[in-house]
Amino acid sequence: MNNLSNNLPARLPWTGSDPCAWKGVSCDLANSSVVGISLSAFSLNSSDFLPLVCKIETLEYLDVSQNHLSSIPDGFITECGKIKGLKRLNFSDNLLEGFLPTFLGFDALESLDMSFNAIWGTIGLQIDGLVSLKILNLTFNEFTGSLPTKLGKSMVLEHLLLSNNSFDGKIPDELLSYENLTWIDLKNNRLSQSIPTNIGKLSKLETLILSTNDLNGEIPTSLVNATKLSRFAANENNFTGSIPSGITKYLTSLDLSYNTLSGPIPEDFLSPPQLQVVDLTNNMLNGSLPTKVSPNLFRLRFGSNQLSGNIPSKAFEEVHNLTYLELDNNILMGSIPAELSFSKSLTLLNLAQNRLSGELPQELGNLTNIHVLQLQLNNFSGAIPTQIGQLRKLIILNLSRNSLSGSIPSEITNLSFLNFLFLQGNYLSGSIPTSIRLLDHLLALELGENHLTGEIPSMPLSLQVTLNLSNNLFSGPIPNSFGSLSSLEILDLSNNGFSGRIPDNLTNMPALTRLILSNNPLSGEIPKFNHGVNVEYSGTNLKNNTPQENPIANRGFKNGISVAVAILVGSVAATLLGGFITLLVVSHLYI
């Protein structure tokens, strides 16, 4: 151990006569022999010391993860392969490159972790000599070629983790010979062809992850027989055919999203009581929603399919743990069942882009934990229920593109955490509540394409993305108060009855990039805005005498979209900590 300490970087405080007191060294208390060395995150950039480690005959594990090592010396493989009790090696999160070494000896090695490196090439016999290997983790490298099939001659492998590489070809049948496998992770590769039809013979398999490949064919029905399989993810592939009946009998989590699966969802699909997470987003599934739902369901995503019929009124009565429910972009009809309010844990409810109708149930106000409520692009009618004001945790409210009428309830300004409010494309009338200014976290306000009138109140100073009041019945002068919106990028006042001059203080809005005034009886000269502000004024009596400083554009909304999405992603991701939620919201926000 003294030789080892002399050859390590000076940053390692290995001094003194007792190695068991050194940082990162573990000993057997019975005989004071060194059994483990953990040098994780020690900023090591030289691997010259590694062969010296192999002089410790009692060593059971070595962890040099999260360093800057670029190679493994041949002497390490030769010498450490002789240690009879060495069980674990962890080289993860370094800068290793080149081919995978051939491990000779290492008779007791049970776990080999070389993930998060830059190792490349194919894998043949390099690890077949590891007769005790139970855990192999080679994720996040640059391996190519076929999946390895020589994974320890004694066939005792339990965890095979090969994700985020460039393996191609089919999943070989030979892998099914490793009958002790409990965890297979092959996601983010270039695998093609179909899953072996008899993969269900792996009776001990608990986790199977095949996401983000080019796999095709049907989901093997033999998986129904894998009684210990708890998690199955095969999203982002090219699977076709129907969902095998009974596939969720033992699962807690299933993700088959972004494939081309078709046919109806089996009636018993959601009923197994242990089921917690199901994602079938973006397939070609049709038919009606299952009526029996596991009381332990946590996340349900059926968006972007061809599902029809009603939302079953009794299905969610006992699903008290349901947190995410996404049924958007289908052909669902009927009303929102009031019983959905029993799922009081909901943080996201997305029913957008269906054919739902009727009034919004007052019971929505009982979903007091909800952060995102998206009901846009349906046929809802009637007034916005005042109970919406009870949703104090709401961040995104999208009721746009419906047939809602009546006034904007003042209770909506109780939503003090609201970032995005979208009510455009309805038949709302009356004036904007004066208390709208209290929404001091609001980033975007979309009220266009309604029948709103009256005096425009002061707006929240927090507005950054857009303020859209277009296509309403507003009249009179443009409010001077808009000039105080120092963070606002897009102001759309088009297709109203605004008259008079443009207030000079609008030129003091430093973030403004687009001012849309088209089709209003405005007059006078356009004041001098900062360079880069696009002023759109067709259909007015305005005069522009400084065209070189006021580029005139009639472009679409693209200028603001990038900023809107950037702000949205940061806001929603930070709040909900779910990447899939961010993608969902971005995809539907500006419909």
C-alpha cells in the first residue's frame, strides 16, 4: 500500500502507516485487510497506478468512476485478473477510448461497469471468460456491430445494460440462453427486425427496455407469460399490429408510445391492480377507452391515437393516485364526466383536440393539485365556471378554440402561479377583469378572437411572451399602460376599433419585437421604435416616415414562437420535473 500511495497524485491524502484510515479505503475489520478502494470523483487523469492496485490480494472491489482516465494499462488486466476475490470493477464516467479490453482471469468478478466512456468497436469474446459475471453495464459508449452473445461461459448474467450505443442488427436468440436475466436495457441503439418471439421464456425477467431503436413486427404474445416482468418499454420503434391481450397482467409500467400499433385497446388492459404507468401515445389505436382502471394507476397517456366514444364516467372514480391523464388528439365525444374530479392527485389533465362538448363541469374546481389544464380545440360551450379560481396551483390554463361564452370570471385572477392563460377563439364577451394585473407570474395572455369590449385594465408587468387582444371589439385609444410592459415581446391589437395615435411610450418597451396594429382606425405618424421592432399597420391610417428604422413585416408568428417555447420549457420543466410534460405542452400550446 505504501508503494501505491507513493504513485498516486498528490491530491490523495494517503499518509500514515494505517491504510485502513486512508480516504477511499475500506478494510475487513476482522483482520484489517484492504477489501475495497473507492477513488470516485478524485479528478484522476493518469491510470499508471492501476497495476499497483492489483498487488492487494484481498481486494474485492475497485471504483475509479467519475475521473479523467483515458486508458486501462495492460498490466492492470494481467495482474488484477489473478485476484481470487475481486468482485466489482467500476470504470464508469471516465474518458476511456479504444477497444474493450479482453478480461482474462477475474474468476470472481460479478459486476463490470464501464458506462459513460468513449469505448468503440465490436464485442466478441472480450468478456466471455468472466465466469461469475452477473452485471454488465456498457451504456453510453460508441460500440458498433451486433449485440454481444458471449457474456460469460457460465451463463449467470442477470443485468445486461447496453443502451446508448450504436449496436445494429437483430436481437439475437442466443441472449435468451441467459435464463437468469432480470434486467435488459438496449434502448437508443440501431437495432432492427423483430423481437424474438419466445422472449417470454426468460422467466426471471423484471425489466425490458427496447426504446428508441428501429425494431418492427408485432409485440410478442409470449411476454404475457413473463410473470415477473414489471417494466416493459418499447417506445419509439416501428412496431405494428395489435396490443397483445393480457400483456399488462403482471406489469407495473408499460410504454409503447410512438409506434404504429393499431386496433382496439383490450378491455382488461388497465384493470390489473398493480398497474401504475401506461403510455400508448402516438399510435393508430382505435375503439373506445377501457372502463376498468387500476386503482393504483399513476400516469395514463393515450394521446394522438384514433380513440372514440365517451370518457367512461365511472372509470376514474377510485383512481385516487392518478397524476397525469392525457387523452388529447383523439376523436372522443360527449362531456367531461364530473367523476373525473375524484382523481384529486391530478397535476396534468390534457383532453385537447377531441370532439368533447357540453359545459365545463364545476367539479373541475376540485382538482386543487393540478398544474396544467388543457381543454383546447374541442366544442365546449357555456360559461367558464367560477370554480376554476380554486385551482391555486395552476400554471397553464388553455381553453382556447372552443365555443365558450359569457364573461371572463374575475375568479380566474386567483390563480397566482399562472404562467400561461389561453382563452382565444371563443365567444367570450364583457370586459377583461381589472384584477388581471394581480397575475404577477403571467408570461403569456391570449384573448384574441372573442367578443370582448370595455376599457382595457393594467396588465401584469410579468408578461414576456405575448399579449394578444386581436379580433375583439375594443375601441378608443391604445392604453398608455402598455408602455410599462418592459419584458413583453409581442403585442397584438389587430382587428379591433382602436383609434387615435400610437402612444409614444410604447417606444420605451425594450423587449418588444413585434407590434401588430392592422385593421384599426388609427391615425397619425408611427413613432420611432428601436431598430428591429416590426410594426404591422395595414388597414390603418398610420404613416411611417422612418422605414429604415422600422422594418415593416407581415410575417407569421414565428418570431415569437422560439422565445415562447424557450420560456415555456424552462418554466414548465422546473415546475413539473417531467420532460415528457414539457414536450406535450410545447406541442399544443400555440394551436
